[in-house]
Amino acid sequence: MTRGPAKWHSGHQTRLADPHGFLAVTSLHWLSEQPQRSAAYTDLATWRPA
């Protein structure tokens, strides 16, 4: 019975570590009510709340 959970865990770790998996996220930016501009993307438009 322990093979099932171990196999799942191994696959889960592989999927997380995939270049496009969840752990590939490099940062999160929470939007606020104020217009924002990212210093990394100065050529892009400023986000403004609707």
C-alpha cells in the first residue's frame, strides 16, 4: 500500500519542479486601487483599476 502514496509524491514533486510548473513562478504582484507600473516593464502600460 505504501507504493501508491510514494509514487504519487514522486510524480507531484516532478510536476512542481517542471519549468512551467508552480515553482517556476518568480514573483507575485498584488493589484491595489492605485495605478501601478512595474519597474521591470517600463515600456508597458500602467495598470489602472476599472
